[in-house]
Amino acid sequence: MASNVNSIITSSDLGGGLIPTEYATQIIQDAPKSSVSLTRMRQIRMSTRTRTQPVLDSKPIAYWVGGDTGLKQTTKMKWSGLSITAEELAAIVPIPEAVIADSGIPIWPEVMPRLISALGYKLDQATLFGVDKPSSFPDGIIPQAIAAHNTLTQGKDLAKDVASMGQKLAEQGFAMNGFASKPGLNWELIGLRNANGSPIYVPSLASGAPSTLYGFGLNEVDNGAWDTTKAVLLGADWSNFVVGIRQDITYKMLDQSVISDDNGKVILNLAQQDCVAMRVVFRVGFQIANPINDVQPDKTKRFPAYVIAPVTGTSVATGA
């Protein structure tokens, strides 16, 4: 009988049942991102769905009185009403109960921060670029700045460009007090110095604290809302951009509801199909104030934000 020295049990002989597959109990993922709108803009609380905010529209004027018996002239002030309407941002995440029971990780703690990030993404899209905005919201800050000719194309000296933004805003009566930018701009800013040789950019040393540019906070919009074809950097007097919060972010677990489409057709019956769902709701409004100031009384010649546009992409006019 010939000898057999070629037989060996390999993994294919085990039928897939003797070697278990190991599944990780952690997810490889990026960290949820925050909203620059909720970080930089002025927040107000709304007790009703609509709020009217008075904005100074004209200032009083003083006059010299001629001679001992000269007549004193009259003057007045005027306010306009700025209307802010809270709109609803919401989402529902349905999951079969069996999937939750069989999952090797807790699913809901993974879902919740992602929902918050999704709300911030939609809010930033609407406020910064006017993308998918509710009809009650004004046009986005960046499109309005471009329309007002408050923009310049990025040049070879970014430090000079940023300083020019601040100067142009000051000439319109606004004090630039913070920035929002495309992701990765910090790497372009590192090493830049002003005319005195001092760094204009200081990276953040504390978790959660923004980096600073010319001493003012800089937030990179890294939640996906930033359109790099439209803008590189946004500098603004952020006190004039108002986010009105009617209802903070709230969660509710659903297990006896139905989910239907726009035509009323039931897509998912949670009770009948053994599913649960998490619903998140955020009611928020947005408005832009452009109050009269002593430097530029003409509303058509001022806007509280300035944009550095990319060299390629949207064609923009140079700020005057």
C-alpha cells in the first residue's frame, strides 16, 4: 500500500462552523461634528413660534443753534421689526427589535450623537450658504456677502487678505469678531505672521476651544456643510446673526406608531413589525440684522460679513 503524506485538514474542511468569526465591539468612525451656527451666532430664546426683534433703523441728529434766540430743531429715531420664525428640523430612525437584541454594540448611544450632528449640518447649510433653507429664513450669509460685494479672491498673502477683510468691515461700521472656514485652513495659516513678525494664527491647546486668528476665534466647518467652491474663509460681526431657539433638541422613543410617505401610504408599522424608532426634533429660527451705524448709514453699502473666495470656483467681485 502506497504511503499517504498529503492529507491535511484545512479550513475548507471545517464547514465554516468550527472556526468562529470574531466581530469587533467598537466602530471605526470619526467623531460627531458640532454646528458653527450654534457656536458663533447670537442665540435667543423664543417663547412662541414667531418673534419680532426691533432693529435700529435711524438715529437722532443734533443741530447747532444759531445765535442767542435761534430755533432748536427736532429729530427722531426709527426702528424696524425683524421677524424670526422657528422651523422644525427632525428625523426618525427605526430599527427592528431583533436587530437591537442581536447587536454586539449598544445601537442607540451610537445613533444619538450622529442625529445631533445631522441637525447641525442642515442648520449650517441653511444659515451659511442658503442650501435647502426654509422659506422663512433669509438667504445664507455667504451668498448675501457676495451679493453685497463684501468679498475678495484669495491671494498669495493670506495674512494680508484676512487683515483686509477686517479693514473693509470696519469701514462699513462693523467689528469683525470671529471666523468660520473651510476644513483644513489651519494648515495654510500655520506659520503666517503679521508685519511685526507675530503669528496671526494660534492653534487651540484645549479640547473644545477654537483656534484663534488675529486673536479672534476660528471655527473650521468640518461637518460637511462648507462649500469649498464658494468660500475659503468667512469673517463677521457675529452678533448680527441671530439663531432663535424655540425648542431644544428632544428625543422620543416610539413603538406604537406608523411611518408613512407623503401620500399617506404606511411604510412601516412599528407595533406590527416589531420595530422601535427614535425621533429627534429641533425647532430653530434664523435671521440677519443689519442695523444702522455711525460709520455707514446707507444700508445698501454695508453688510456684517466678509468672504475670502477661492481662486477657482464662483466668480466674485472684489470688495470696494
